[in-house]
Amino acid sequence: MATVAPSLVRELRAICGEDGVITDPRQLVVYECDAYTMEKNLPDAVVLPGSTQQVVEVVKLCAAHKLPIIPRGTGTSLSGAVLAVDGGVVICTARLNRILSVDFRNRRALVEAGVPNLWITNAVKHRSLMFAPDPSSQPSCTIAGNIAFNAGGPHTLKYGVTTNHVLGFDLVLPSGEVVWLGSEPEGGEEVDGYDLRGVVIGSEGMFGIITRVVVRLIKAPPAFRTVLGVFDTMDDASRTVSDIIAAGLIPGAMELMDQPITRAVEEGFHVGLPLDAGAVLITELDGLEAGLDRQLQRVIEIYRMNRVREVRPAASAQERMDLWKCRKRAFGAIGRISPNFVTQDGVVPRTRLPEIMQFIYAICKERGLGVANVAHAGDGNIHPIIFYDERIPGDVEKAYACSIEIVRKCVELGGTVTGEHGIGVEKADLMAVQFSAADLDAMKRVRHAFDPEGRCNPHKMFPGGKRRLGFVPKRQIAA
């Protein structure tokens, strides 16, 4: 366990100010976990730098004292990737929240690491531009966190994930050295040599701390057609997804919600969703006005081929926004029906969606737990939400076991252990299920090139690291 001496705390305060360092255990509780709440541990200290230079000074100080450093944004991540497993110093970039410049002509912006995702689009939408990645935590998740997990969202089916929209960034290495990777703030989009920018994206904060980012802006679609389909069964809705793609259509988004989640949203927000539907599927088409009505009719035809019970096209911009509010509020609504829940994240081929959904329901029923499902269905990215009550003995263990079995099944069906939530501590041991020992060794050697001492966000992603579960026998998660 790392320890921060009082003299070091004074040095940290000299760098970040009195209000920029937190050591009181009562305040550190805020930083004991991210949105994956099954594993918790207090860091020794949290620092809130206000500039790249302050980040550099903090990192150099921690390097001199051989302390672990844990990069953190707003803590919306869902895999325990910002957990201070062995104590150390959390470096929170939430105060680095300025949009530094916008180049409308070249459609790019320079922003600080702590800028929330949605702020970027809000700053440029008056010029009909947007930042495409749109995670459900879009109003609060930060751009550096999006980079750490290569975040996606509902519209990644058409527009791609974070790596497709980040041109470059500076990275404070664990030694305190600052390097710029990718396109320079005033440069073009192409860079000679190895794509080290791409290597760092998705590395979950294990290579260093990002402080500034150049993002790509794209033209916002001028027109939309959004339709909600109400289905009696999840199987029918799932098959509809594959049929739409097979027909040659590429919607902007296809979002699937099952009965438990639609009930929770409707009972919480009264938005007009049917309580008895087995599933609802939101499909959004976007682009030029010409041709969208024809595409919409084709989507509706495919809905009907799969026994849709009701079709609700959005008749106005407000109705479209209301449909998306239903989807974006899904996770928040779960608090009405379960005191605790864990959100899993895996990917299967679209054609295997019915199969994985049936498995999810069966495995949770077998262990006596409730479950609700939300999915970025267009790219096979599932998000089962498993209910449990930590006050009931054995419930936590059951929920974790269900979660792990679902991920294993995703791999068995030809998918992956994560789509956008990352590995963190939650799924570190499952990396050996998908990757060979040689694969994992190659990843470790890449990490070593950036962080030879292994101090930056330690005990994440790779099997065999320390855990703070306590309640999960190791045999349940062994490869």
C-alpha cells in the first residue's frame, strides 16, 4: 500500500493550491470507485491540477517518490479503471475544462482533457458541426476518458468511435516528460511514422495523462427520420436489427431496450412507452433530406416482416428528442427498481443477438436475479444491467458470477469481452479468455515502453493483478 507523507502533501499543495489536494478520508470516499461500484478502495490523495504544467510537476513528484498515479476524469467509467487498487495519487483532470480554440474552416478544435463530451458539440452546433461520439454519459464524461476507453455510443454504428474523431493529444508520461502524439494543434491530419496516437487510445490511462486534445468536427446531419418499433418479443426485435443491415441500410443508430428497462423508464418519466412490450427498437436514419422517406419506409417494412406490433415514427423534432430521452434515461431509471446494479458490456455479431439475449435471461434467472437489457444493437454491443441487493448475503457474488458468464458467452459466440466500457479491474482476468499468452505479452511490452516502472494506473487490464473484490472467489474468474 502506497503512503503519502505529510511533507509530500505540502509539496502537492504548493503545486495545485490548498483546494487542489484532497487527503481527508471523508472526502476521498468520492474517489473510492467509478460507476463500477463492486470494487472500492480509497486513494492516498487526490490532486486537481489546473494546467498541463501542474500535471507535469505532480507526475514528477510522484515519480521521485515511486508512487502510483491514477488518471481520472469525472468517474463515469464502468469497469473500475480509475480504482486506486493499491492506493497512490489520483490525478483528476476535471479542472482542465476549457475549449481552447475552434478552427471552423478545418473542422477541428483544441480542448483540455476535462472538457465534457457534450460541451464540444454545444460549442459548435451554431455552425452546424458536431463531435460525433455520444456515450450515454455524454453530458458528464470527459474527452480524455473517452480516449482512455475508445468510447462509443448510439451513433457509432455510422460515425465510428472515439479513435475516428481524435486527431492528436499531448501525453504526460509517468516520468513527467510531455510528448505530442498525432496531428499537431495547427497541423494537418496526416502524421508520418507509427500511429502512436492510435496506440494510446483505449489504453485505459496506463500510458500517461492526457491534458490537451485535438478533435475532429463533422458536419451535423441536416435531416433525420427516427422511428420506434414496439415488439412482443426480444427475439423479433433482435432479428430486425440484422435484417436492416442486411438490406443495405446503415442507420445513424439502432438502440434496443427490453421490457424491464422500458417499464423503468416509463414509470420514472412517463414518456408513453408501452408497459407490456417485450422490446422496443429505436432506429434513426440521417443525412440529406432527399431519400430519407424512402429509407424510412424500407425500415418500417422490415419492422413489419418481423411482427412489429406498433410503429411510431417521430413526427417532429420534439418527438425525436423525446424518443432519445427515453434511451438516454435508461440507466438512471434503474434506481427505481433495484438498490444496486452492475452494467456489463460485451459484443457479439449482430446475428447472435437473439442467442445472447436468451442466455442473459437464463443465467440471471438461474441465480434468482433480475436483469434489464439495453444494446447498441447495430454493432452488437450489449449492456445487460444485473440487479442485486448488497444487503442480501450472496447477492453480490451471484451478480458478479452472472456478469462474468455473460462475457464468456460473448467470446464463445464470436464476440469480444468489451465494446466500450473497457477492461479495468472488472474484466482483467477475462483477457486470458480472449487473448493468448503471446498476445498479452505483446501488450505488456507496449505498456512497458510508455511506463517502464508500471506506476501509471497499475493492476488494470492484465490477468493476475491485485483486486479489491474480497467477496469473489478467484476460481469464479480464472481463465
